[in-house]
Amino acid sequence: MDEENETFFSDFTLTGLFTNNKASGFLFNIICAIFFMAMIANGVMIFLIHMDPHLHTPMYFLLSHLSLIDMMYISTIVPKMLVDYLMDKRTISFVACTAQYFLYMGLVGAEFFLLGLMAYDRYVAICNPLRYSALMSPRVCWIILASSWFGGTLDSFLLTPITMSLPFCASRKINHFFCEAPTMLRLACGDKAAYEMVMYLCCVVMLLIPFSVVLVSYTRVLITVHQMKSAEGKKKAFATCSSHMMVVMLFYGAALYTYMLPQSYHTPIKDKVFSAFYTILTPLLNPLIYSLRNRDVTGAFRRVLARCRGPCGGTVGEF
């Protein structure tokens, strides 16, 4: 029994992204730069939204929490990977792998739901502008936020115990750079039917339902924008929604490949590329897309910068 417990709780080995000795140093520098840029960019977004009264609106309230989620979940993966490279270490303990799995699933699940509900915000703003204040009141925004966190947390509490209680008797070598669900499933042996059923249901709830909300919301938005008589109104509506659509397509596209595509279409290299795209690149792209394509954010940056040349201060809005 002691030997079985020791095997069950023994360390895993991560192959990681830095497998090519010639390119590993360059790749390390790129990922390190992306990580710090993502942390700074998201931190700046949160700071601007907090400091500038013009950004105290439902959309930017939700966006600030999207930035917070991005900062948290990139921090569950990248620092471990970078430190392992510097220390020439590839192992991760069972407890650390479980913790990383739990945090990652919860944070990514929360982002899935939040992006879908942010599409509803854009639908209300464009299709029902006169009722926007009522339909997107502070109370509704907090309900949206709480629902996103609840969905992600529930996903973690459902999947983590099932996944990490499976017997990993085939191998302890994870052909990935972190403990991701499909990769962990491939290591497990025994009866996986219960896990696969729960995973399927979670994917439907986490991915297909929010993605369907996005599709329905933006279909209605496009119909409304097409019916607008004002060219300036059309331009402003498209500018507002295009940034969100870019984020949604990048994030959901990679996630749908990872979790919904049959395993026969997966290869270790493809899995690493798609996972790196939505776990490492997306947290950097989110604030850049929203800020560079948004006059409100760039204007807020100039105002806060001008204000901070003197005594730095600001008011906190109702959110």
C-alpha cells in the first residue's frame, strides 16, 4: 500500500516548450518578454479604468476584471516554466500539478463565461441603448462578474478531483509545458468514462454556451448596425465591437481545438502551440487590442498621465 501511494503521489516530468537547445534561449527570452509585457499591460488597464472617471462604465468594469483574470492565469503557468528553464529542472510535484490544474481551470473557465457575458453588454449598448442603464446597472454587472467566477470555480471543483484521482500508471512524463486536462487524461489508465462525461458536460457549459451567447449577441448587433442610417454611427459601433470579436475568436478558437476536437486530431506539437496561444499570447493581446483600437482608453491614458505630472489622484466611480 505504501508503495502504491508513493507511486500515486510521485512527481511528474514536464517536457516543456524549451526542447530545442539551439532555439530554447531565444524562445525563453520571447516568453519572458511576453509575460512581463502582459503583466504590465493588464496592470495599466486596471489602473486606468480605476483612475479615470470616463471609464467608470459597465464595459470597462468588466474589462478590468478580464485583465485581472489574465494576470492571474498567466501567472499560474509561465513563472514555473521560466524558473524550471533557468534551474534546468523539469519536474513538478503531484501537489503542485494539482494546484496548477485547479487554478488554471477555474481562471480560464471564469474568462470563458466573462467574454460571453461581455458580448451581452455590447448587444444591450447597441441594440437597446435607451435601456442600457437599467439593463446594465451596477447590480447586473456584479451578478455577471459573480456568475463568471462561480462558473469557473465550479468547473475546477468538478474536474480537478476526478482528474487527479485517476491512476497515472502509463507514464509520469507530461508532454506539455503545464498540467492541462487533455494531456493529463492521456497519461491516465483505467476507466475514464466518468471523467470524459464530466469533461464533455463542462466543455458544453464553459465553451459552447458562452460562444453561442457571443454568436447570437453579435448577430443581433450586426443586424442593428446594418440598419443604421448614420455612417458615423455604423463606424463607431463596428470599432467598439471589432476589438471584442478579435479577442473572442482568438481565445475561443484555440480553446475549442484543445477541448472539443477529437483526440485523433491532436499531436503534442499542435497542443503546445494552441495552448501557448490562448494561455500566453492572449493575456498580452487582450489589453493591446482593447487599448490600441479604443479612443476612450488612449484618451484616459493621456488624462491620467497629465494628472500625474502634478499630485496624482483620482475619483473612484460607482463600480
